[in-house]
Amino acid sequence: MLSGLGETAKVSLAALEARIRRHYDALSGGHWPALALHVVHAPVFHGHTFSIAIEMERPVDITALEEALSGGHVDLVLEDTDSPSNLAATGQDDVLVRIRPEMGERNPSQVSRLWLWAASDNLRLNAQNAVQCALDLRRLRPQGTVQ
């Protein structure tokens, strides 16, 4: 695992971390808690994995949280299956996500602190995004003459 790639690297992990923070700040509008983030690099062929710590003001029903996270591009991974990994995400259209309550939570069905472990196939997600953008641009393309 590397926390930096050196001065001559084409990719800067510090710049990536700053970009994630900017996006988080833009999405949160100053209403979400401060982000605890440290970007590291693991030498794998492709894929992204994320470890995300979440602490809420009050306990939330884990089932409601699972429903909120379920979406068009999220596949919730259950505890009795393999953990999300770059290998497991290879070829998958969705981001694989596992919810894990913080150790020591008194009631595992009502949590205020939890971890999300997620993995995605970065090549596939980038390709899907490019195709969706092309389809949207084609749909938005003017029909006829432009004045």
C-alpha cells in the first residue's frame, strides 16, 4: 500500500484526495459532517475499493439504511458472502457495498457508527459512463438546422 507515488508520478494521490474533498463539500453544501479521508494506492490491475466510516447523530435502523443505499448502481453484499474486492467487482456493472456496524454497537439493528466497504470495476464504470454520456448527447443533439 502506498500513500504517495512520488514527485515524478503522473497521478498525485494528494490531488485526488483534494478532489474528493471538493466534491464532498460541494455535495454536502456544508450540512454534512467533516470528511475523514486518506487515499492510498494498492498495486492492482484495475478496480477501486473504498472504506468509509460513518457516524450519525442518532441511531438509524440498519434496514432503512440498506434501503437508502440501494439504487441503480449499488449492489448490497450480505455478510454471508465474500467481501467486496477489486477481484469480485471485475466485470460487475454495479458498485459492491457491504454495511458493517462498528464493533461494540449495542444493538446491531440500530446503529449510529458503521463502516461501508465498497468495490467497483473502474474500467467498466468509466465505459458505462462514457456510453451514457454519448447517448444523452445524441438525445440532446439538435434536429434540423441551427440558427
